[in-house]
Amino acid sequence: MRFLNLSHLLKRVVFSTIALLLSLFFALDGLPDPPAWADTASSPVTLTAVSTAPQLSAVNPKSFVAAAVNQVGPAVVRIDTERTVTRRSTTDPFLDDPFFRQFFGDDTFSRLPQQERLRGQGSGFIVDRNGIILTNAHVVDKADRVTVTLKDGRVFDGKVQGVDEITDLAVVKVNGKDLPVATLGDSDDVQVGDWAIAVGNPLGLDNTVTLGIVSTLKRSSAQVGIPDKRLDFIQTDAAINPGNSGGPLLNAQGQVIGINTAIRADAMGIGFAIPINKAKEIETRLAKGETIAHPYIGVQMTSLTPELARQNNTDPNSPFEVPEVNGVVVVRVLQNTPAERAGLRRGDVITEIDGEAVSTAEQLQNVVEHSQVGQTLKLQVQRGAQSRQISIKTSALENAA
């Protein structure tokens, strides 16, 4: 029995020596600590190969950005514009000199037109190999000349085929063949939290890339503070600066899910993009030079709840009282509009449209936007203690005074 104990002791000494040597080896070689079996003398001595290859989880998670940009980058273009404006100015000291004013007359020089050449810059992306380019309407607004520069250095003269200011979309055509094309995605599949990659040319810096996530969806133009538009934006925290306007917003697969717009100069830390599905709806018609008609009724409105109504009605400075209900209150009726002709009044609360209950201004606007020009809409209106139905025939927004 004492011999067996001595044999067991010798085994422990041998294994301890092996463990010590292995520890020194791993420490000197800069590899991870030895496996746990080296600390246990009674375990079988089985050497296991140590892999130094990186695991999948250790791969740089942003490598998809480079892949997406490499895929779409060649189709992103810089758009340079020029236009001539005529001003009447008296800022020239020569024109303000009393001697010349006395000699020629005070009003002579003030009536002289002053021409000025204005230059602008934005982005766009090619959606057809023959040279159809999508961009923002405000990028090419009133441009006399449009120049399109590709990433590979090729320069083309561009022609503005169609513009829709209400959705801030425009189509520019260049004479090219087999041009690189951006792959369009489906903006209806976008979810909050998805990656958002903005590509454009801010300040003339070609193919600049910023990365963020989708912050929210269906952010209405009214909420953003641009009520003259009819849009539900994709909001992202990817930086979108002047010059980025008109460039693509990509998903992680390199598909275009939106068109960047720097329409809010004071938007710090957030950006907005027009959903690509909105552009798909009207791109072909804009390329043909067609006018996009947008139905409207001609009111300024805001959402109303019973709590907001009570606050308004108890305010001695309130211009009018409103019913304490859920709905959309008419703040102003514009002149020479369908709303005026139908008899809508300030303070009316719209509770239904075509039999569908409405509780927000955005909901009502969406119903009107998706109607047809000339279509008759039936509104259920609460005016004071009375409820009435008013029929309104929509008109085209571009024909509004």
C-alpha cells in the first residue's frame, strides 16, 4: 500500500512538472493560458490543438458598409447647377453718389436690373442604364444648366425631365449607355433600428458616406416643420448635410431605401429621407415630363382631443371655442379653395371622412392625398353643439391661388 502511495506521488510530481513547463511555454509564446487539464494531475494527458483564427463574432460588424458602398457608389452622381437671377439693387456706392443721382435722376439707377449667376450642388443616383437619375426637386430648382459627374470622372450635361415640388422629387436625364445602376429596395420593409447608410457629395466631397440607424418611420412633413410638402419621411441619425440632398439612403444589403434630403437646415443629429417607394410611384411619369396632381381641400388644421379642447375653451385669449371631442380642428380656411366653397369654417371639428373616423391631422391629410382630383369627400363635422355633413370636391394643389 505504501508503494502504491509513493507511485501516486511520483505521478503527481511528473504531471505538476509538465503543467509548469506548459505554463512557461504559453506565457513566453503570448498564447492564451493552458487548458484546465494541466492543473489536474489525475486527468488524462491529452494535447488539444489551439486555434488562433478569429471567430465570426469577432469580425468587424461594419464591413457590410464597405460592401454596400462599393455596390452602389459608382451609380451615385454629383449634380452641379447654375441659374441666372435678376435683382434690382442700389448697394453699389457709384449708384448711391448724390452727384450721379442729381444728374440722372434718383430712380434711374435703382431700376437698373442686376444679373447674378447662382451655383448649387447636390447628389443623385442612376436608376436606368440609359441615364435616368433620381434626385431632390430643390437640387435642380429653376436651374438653367445641370452638370452630372460620375464617380469615375465622366461628365454629362443633364436635362431636367420632370419636377414635383410637393414630394421634393425630380428626374434628370443624361445621354449615356450602360451606366452603373443603383439597386432599389422596398421602403415598406424598413424597420426602426435597421442600419442606414447615407451616400452623397456634401460640400463637393464626392462619395462621402455616413452611417446610422433608422430612428423612426412615417415622420410627416407637417411634424418636421415643412407643411408645403406631402411626405412621410424615414428619419435617421446618419448625418445628411447640404450636398447630400438627392443621394441614396441604403440598407445593409446596399439597396436604396430612401432619397436623402437636407431640407431642414437646423436639423442637428437627425436626417430625413423620402421613402424610395414614393419615388417609384411617380418616377416614370416625371421622366415623361408629366405633372403630378395632388388633391387638396384648402384648410390649415391640427389634431384635437377633449383635453386640448378644454384648455382652449378655458383660455380667455382663445380666438374661438371648439367642441370637446376627438377629431381635427380647422384652424384656417384658405380663400378660393374647395373648403371655402363647401362652407367649412374656422373652429369646425372634422370627426369622420367618408365614414372613417379621424383623430389626427396626419390621418385626414393621408386620406385626402390618396383620393383623386375632383373626387367628392364627405366630412362629418361638429360645429358647436351641432353635427352636420359637408361634401367637398377636391382640386389639384398646383392650381391653388
